[in-house]
Amino acid sequence: MAPSLGAAEVAALKKVVAAAREDSSLLNTPDLSFFKSFLQDWGAKIPAPKPAAAPEEDEDGDDSDPDPEVIAPETDAPQAMGPAEAPELSEAEMDAVMELKQAAADDVGAGNHAAAVDKFTQVLMKAPSPLLYAKRAEAYVKLKKMSSAIRDCDAALALNPDSAKAYKTRGVAYRYLGKWERSQMDLAKGLAIDFDEVTAEVQRVVSDRYKKIRAARVKKEIDAKDKERREREERVRRAQQEREAAAAASSAAAAAAGAGG
């Protein structure tokens, strides 16, 4: 007499079949390999497992709305820096330094920033100071040499950590390099020490960009956590499905063996 299955065993077998229809990779598990062999022996065509989902694209929010005023850093060699300690100068040398300072200021006023940089450099070799480094940095910004400006501001802040001009100028340089977070920090510090409306206008632009970047970063982090949670839940679901399918197959096999005995 052919073995017969009870309602529970049939239901269990249906569950196995439904799970295998959804994802044929379940048949590759050790507990269900016997069932796969049975199907293949009877000429069944088992479809390939579903491919893994493609990873989500990693969008870079910083590039979604590029700023046309952002430029690439210059490739010039680092500029000459003044000595760590100012040398003692004679009265004649001091007079020459004062004349160079005035000439550099005149060049800045005339918009001749390259000449101003040259004169500021000559002065820095004789009488380095935080203010002079910051002024040369401003001239570098006008020349669109932002890396040079940042190096000068770093030197100014090393000599005077409270140099508002150095913070503000470095913040502007970072703004033109698209370093919005660094720019925001420097501009905020500089304006807190010495407020001026021109720099405040730059900060408003930077602050708007910085807020967008922070919002995009937070969204990216939330999306990553959601993706991780969904993947974890899917792993748990698949594991539970495999356990249930294996248990159902085992129950059905045991019932068939009992009926055959």
C-alpha cells in the first residue's frame, strides 16, 4: 500500500515548496539537499537563486550643487617664510622696513597684489609678525592662491592664537577651496573676535552650504542605519524560513517513513 500523508504533513510540504519557489537557494542547505536531489531525479528544472540586491549608490551630497566660485588649490612651491625670531635691526634697516610696509600697502590699495606679496615677503624676512603674515595672506587670496594664504594664516596664528584677521582670511581661503566646515569654524572664530560686515556676508554663504552638508551627512547616516537594519531583519527572516522549511521537510519525511512502515 502506498504511503499517505496527513493534512499536517501535506501543509508542511506545501510550506517547503512555497519557500523554495520564493528562493531556490533554500534547496542548497544541508537539511533540504535530499529534496533537491529528489526533484532533480524526477527531471525538475530548478531555477538559479535570486541574485543579491545591488548595493545602493553612495551619493555625494557635496557635489549635488557645486559652487562655481570654488577653485582648485595652486601647485606653486611653498612661499618663503620669515625667521622664527626677528633679527635685531639697525635704525636704517627699520626705516627701510617701514618704507616697504607703506609700499606694500600702496600696492594693495592699487590692486597690485603680486607686488604687495613681494614686498610683504621682504618685510617678513626682517621683521616677521602675525599681522604681516595675515596681510600677505589677504594678498594671496586676491591672487587666488588659497593654499599659500592658509600657510600664512597658520604662521600668523602660531604667533598670535587670537588673530582675528588670520582666522577670517583663512576662513575665506577655505571657502574658495570648498572646505565648508573648516571655513565655517574659522569665520565664526574670527567674527567673534572682530566683527565686520564683509566677512559676515561670506559666512552667510558658507553657513548655508555647511548646513546643507550637515543635513546630507545626517541623512546618509540614517539611510546607512536603515539599510543595516533591513539587512539584519532579512537575515533573520531567511534563517527562520530555512529552519521552518527544514523542520517541515523533516516532519514530512518522518510521516512518509512511518506510513511506509
